[in-house]
Amino acid sequence: MASTQHGGRERVPPHPDIDTIGLQQVLEALVDPVRRLIVGELYAASEALSCGTIELPVSKSTATHHFHVLREAGLIRQYYVGTSRMNALRREEFDESFPGLLPALIAAADRA
Amino acid sequence: MASTQHGGRERVPPHPDIDTIGLQQVLEALVDPVRRLIVGELYAASEALSCGTIELPVSKSTATHHFHVLREAGLIRQYYVGTSRMNALRREEFDESFPGLLPALIAAADRA
């Protein structure tokens, strides 16, 4: 059955090629503290997390918007497992395009 | 003469202690491409540059605003030499507070 070809990864929204992402877009995504919070959680988890797992101080629809912006900026990959929308940091790809940027931002966020 | 105590460094505008600067303020400063251009020029020059030395695609008053934002975010130190307002990156201080952040941003800006 062609429709189940990707197993639980149906309804995958579009993801940009990391090479098409510029620093401007990345910084516009990361200037928002809620989006940095999401990236920080995914960085710490080192695995994909469902949207509901990450506690955010915003409404569900606002959170969905933030995840969308991060996906558009090449920072996260989203896919479904059943009804759960999963989010994974595109860490290796991102580190290759923007060496040292994520670790520096995470370190800055972690300091007291 | 007390008034010449600082030689050419009179009329120094206030500079924040780097420890009072948060990542949010830094990113808000650096999300602007003209301000990143200024920081990039100062980083490359490795010395203080007068405002007029740095070619910017904005009016003089807008440029003055951008320098002001960078100073408020702890990124640059400004002082006068005669009538020239000089700008120096607070690189060592900044690197201590935000390790790796400036080099990562400069590297990202430099790539094709």
C-alpha cells in the first residue's frame, strides 16, 4: 500500500534544504525566547519530542506557530507518529551550516 | 586641568557592564543586518574604527542609532578622539560572557 509507505511518518510538512537558509532567517527565529526555549529543550533531550512534551508559557496555537517558524528556519524536523507531532533538532545539518552557533546560544542560555 | 584628564576620551557615552547584558538583548541587537555588518567590520579590523570609516547602506542618523543599540547591548565601546567618534568591539569581555557566539556569527556571515 503506497499510502503507508512511510509508516508513521505520514503528513510530513515541507522542510527547507538547510543550504537555502541564511543567518538572517536563523536569527529571526532564535531572537524569540519561546523558540529558544524549544530549541534548548530539544538540544538537552537529544531526541525527538512531541509538541505536548515541551512545556511552554504560550497557548497551543501560538506554540504551533513557533514550531512552524523553527521548521521554516531549518532548525527542527517535524513528523507524525500516530497523532503525535514529533520535533527533532536538525543538529548535525545545522552545525555543518552554522558551526558553533547552536552550542554558543545554548551555553549563553544556560548561564545564570 | 581636570577637564583634559582623559585626553581625547572626553564625552564618553555610558556603557553597560557586560554582566548586566542578557542573550535576549544581544540577539535583538544582532538580528539587524546593518548592525551585524558593523560588528563584522570591527571584528575584521581588530582595532577601533571611526563611524565614518564603516560604509553602511543607511543614513548617518540611522547609522548613529545602530551604533547606539550595539553600545547598549555591550557589543561596542565608543569614545571620541577629537571630533571622531571611535568604535571598538568589546571582544574579550563579550567572549567571556558569550563564549563562541561572536566567532560563530562572523563565520556564518562570511560563508558564501
